[in-house]
Amino acid sequence: MCDLSLDGVAQGGCSFDWDVADPEASLVDLADRLCEGWLHEEVWGGWPMCPNHPTRPMWADVGEGGRTIWACEADPADAIEIGQLGV
């Protein structure tokens, strides 16, 4: 079960099964669920936004070498490892 709160206010939860055999895919799936289910509605314009294309959202993906990344919808080469976005 994952619970989500924004600014200390409970927003809801979701059931989620972590796949220990494929943790990268599990992290990407969880990030997608959180963004689609709550963050895109709560943060106008979507979240996270690309630092190089501030009007374009990023999506979670598994990149080269199995890294979990946020990839820009405008230019997938603008990728930032999940947890390193700095926002």
C-alpha cells in the first residue's frame, strides 16, 4: 500500500506490489501511478517539468544500463535519474 500526502494533507493511497526481481520497473511503475493519480492534478501543468524545456513534463522510464530516469517528452535525451531532479 502506498499513501500520498501533499503539504501534510492526505490525498489517498493505492495498492502496489513491489517486484523484487525487477526493482527498476517497480520504481517506474510507482512513479507513474503517483504522477498520473495525484501529482498532475495537484500541480498545475504536470510534474516533474524538464529543466531544459520548462513547459514540457517528464515521464518515468528505465534508461540505459537499467537506470530509472525522468525523460523529457520534448527530448528524451534530456534525462535525469529519479531522485536527482533537485526540486
